[in-house]
Amino acid sequence: MLSQIDQKKIKLKLKSIYKHHLSEIEIIKCGKEIAEIINRFNKKKIKKKKIVSEKTSIVICYGDSVFSSSQKHLIKNFQSFFQKKLSKYFNTVHFLPFYPSSSDSGFAVKDHYKIDSRLGNWSDISKFSKKNDVMADIVINHSSARGLWFKNFLKEKKPGKDYFLKVDSKFDVSKVIRPRDHQLLKKIDIFKKPEYLWRTFSPDQLDLNFKNSAVLLRFIKIMINLINHGVTIFRLDAIAYLWKENGTKCINLKETHEIIKLLRMICGFLNVESVIVTETNLPEKENISYFGNSDEANWIYNFSLPPLLIYSFLFEDSSYLNNWNKKLPQTKKGNSYLNFIASHDGIGMRPIEGIINENNKNKFFKRLKKNGSKFSYRKVQNKSKKVYESNITVFDALKKTDNDAKGKFCLERFISAHSIMISFEGVPAVYFNSLFGTSNDEAKYIITGNNRDLNRYRWNHKNITEKLRDIKSKQSIFYKNITNLLEIRRKQKAFHPNGLRSNMNMGPKIFGFKRQSLDKKQTILCITNLSSKAQSQKINYKFLKWKNLLNYKSDHIFNQKIRLEPFQTVWLSNK
């Protein structure tokens, strides 16, 4: 049973969220409901301890990233592929939304309690979770305009009654920070009364009303349902936009942070250890704020890393990357950066606001466009548009540069970018398509017109298996290189997610940082040549012997000097 002290903690947190919206009696009632949810779960005596270490790595995928016409349950199909080709390198799978959905590749959820029938059922998720950690999305900000909740909302029936955010014509939206450029509010008639519905992301994705505590309770139950089926890592999708107040930016509001703290607190009261991950594609300072005082998100996406890495390789200049690395805070125990280069979305550009100047950002966009990028835009307060994200696969983004117009070093750039991501402080997450160096899916884009579909290619099981058997195929070469990095990482104590990271100033053509194990016994120097020309660099760390973990031949290290070939990475370990 939840102690009186813990119940009081929940009540105080609810008070910080709803003090202007609920009475004392309503807050007490809500707190009791949460306590009952926790007690019911803990009675099941399910226990699972999560160990986060240098062995922790994530593959990001859809339930149908690998499909087969003969397999009805596609999650089972993916599981088969995972066990044969990926389980040696990844211990965690991030399944992107697997619920019935009406649009946005799963993010317009129609029913949080069901699995899309094409993908399988809850038992498929449960079976997968017995051998591996499963990360799942809680699409918490919005829900489908074609789902049960909205149908009930229009009829004023439960569940769904008062679930969606409606505002009147006097609501001041002039300061609202937006990730899209469509019309924000949609006027509709509900029982012949005109209402305005809030749509942060699309006309099909209607924002939920968290001022109604029933919505919060619903998502706590959804989280518990996921835990019951083996999910232990929760990605809170688009969480920054959760709470809206008249006349504000309607992003990163205090109540949003308090709700995350409450969810973290609830997870701490459960018998199953779990991880809260916030998805906040925002400028650096705002993103980092979601750690709170080690009482909010366990992990945050390291959103600045992808655009900074790509920029550095395209222009052979580590200046921005070095300056950012110097200032990036070291994480505390229990917290972690979730590092990635690619995902199902595009390469977010808001995270480099205040890091890369406007002239160089425009230069960046032009180079990406040459490489095949489409762009998604957001509307700013003066009604002008700004680039929100670049829609391109990472392979295509790095394929050609101004100094390498023919793409001679495209493989080297791609692999070295991943080597930096995999060795950086935090937990590495590799997008499924990046494992095979996948190019833009132009065919799908022509059909859908959706920019993000460029990087959402699905593989036929037979085809990708045959490609991996062919040691000369592009897919096999990329797969072997990336999995090799992951295999090496697993054996290095210095690559613990909280292992010390410090910047190494090695000039604009080289990016280097030091990692150190928690017990300080192992030191690894991670050094990458960002240039299309060979570079020599002195190593100012006085160990008797260095071992290059990525190349067991160390004859290129002489008198504490190292020679790096174009776009080469070395991991130099003292043991």
C-alpha cells in the first residue's frame, strides 16, 4: 500500500498543477484515484529492475519496418529479424506508435488500448519484452480526430467528454510558439454552439485538454497498461506543447513540467523500474530544462547533436561542435542523454538556434537541398515561416559536400558520424534504416506528398536478408560497420552513459573528446578527422600505451602523435 507520506507527495504535486483549476476536494479525489491505480498494480507483485550501462543501446523502428506478405503479425516478423541480426548489438527496441491510427505514421492515435491489427496484438509486445527492453510512445499531447474519444467528445459522452482543448475567439494566440504552419484553430459547431479546437500538429491531430484531470488519469492508466505488457521506457511525444494558457507562448509552461514530475514520481512508486523520456525538439536550453532537478525526465533526446554533426562533416569544421560540447552539462546519475542522428522525423533545426548563426544556417540548408532534402516549416509570431526540420535520410545528407562533390568519402563520413554518436555521453539510439545506409524513399514521397516519408522506408524481409548475405552490398557494408561500433562499445566501461566526458581542443578540422569510466580506471580518447585530407595530431595524455579499439594496428601512433586519414575515427583506450 502507498504510504501516507507518498500520498501526500502526490497531492502536493497535483496542487502545483491544478491550484487554479480544481477545488481542494477535487484534488484530494484525484490523488486517491492515482493511489488506487498504483496499489492495484503493485498487488500483482511484478518486479523488474532496469540496469543502464555501456551495454544499453536502442534501435528505433516501426512494427512493420521489416514486413513479409506471408506474416500477418508484423511485430513477430520484426522479432524474427531482430533475434537473428540485431539482438547481439541492441538490448532495447523503440517501437514507434503501434496503435490504430488515422495519419502521421501512427502519431494520430485512435485507440491507446489496442494494437494495430496489421502489426499484431498485445501478446506480441509482451513476448518481445521478456528478452529485451521495450520503449514505446505515449502520444500525450493530441489524439486522432477520427478516434473514439473525439466521437464521444462531440456527443458529450465518456470516455472523451471534455477531453479536447477548445478555446473561445478571445483566446490570445499571438505569442504561441508553433512547430507547423497550418491554421492553429479550427471552428466547429458543437450542439449549435461555435467552438474553436486546438491543432498543434495537423487537422487530424487534436490537442487534449489537460486542465481536465480526467485526461491526466487516463494517461496514467495508459502508462500502467503498457507496463502490464512489458514496456518499461516511455517516450512522451511532443510533451512541451501540453499545457496552454491565454496570452503565453503555450510551450514549456510550468504545469507541463509538473505533470512530467508527477509521472516520474508515480513510476518511482511502482514495483517495476521504468524510464521517462521527453521528446522536446527545441533550442538547447529549453530541451535540457526537462531534466528538472533530477526529478523530471530520466532521459532527454540530445536534439542538438544531429544537426551539429551533419553540419561539421559537410563543411569540415568542428568549431560549432566543439563550442557546444564544452558547454553541454554533464549528466547526473539516473539521468542520461539519448543520442541519435536519425529518426522517423526529420533533422530538427530549432536545436541549433543560438548555436549556428543565420548566415551559416542558410548555407547549411542550401547544402542539404543539393543533397536531396525537402524542408518543413513553422510559423513564427510575425506570420513568416522558418525552417523547422530538414527531411532527408542521414546517408543522403552526408553523401556529398562542397569539397567532395562526387561523394568519394560518403561511407567514411556516415560511419564516423555514427562513431561519434555511439561513443558520446549518454545512450545511443540507431534508426533502423541507418543500419543499411538507406537513401531517400522518393517513390513513397511521390505517392504521399509527406516530406517525412522520405525517411520511413519499409524493408521486405526476404530482400533485406539477401542484401545482408551479400558482403559486397551497400546494406551489408553499412550494417557491419555500425554493428561493429556497437559491439566494441558494449565492452568499454568508459562508455557508461554517465561516464565523464570532456572536450579536447584539437583545431577546426578535428573533433575530439575524452570519456572516462565511473571508477576512473579506463580512459578513451574519441578523435575524428572531419576533413577530406589526412591530419596529424599530437596526443597530450601521458599513458605508456594506447590501444586503438577501432583498428587493432597501432603503428600510426608514434611519439604521442596520431595520423588520421580523411574522415577517420579512432577510439584510443589506455587499457
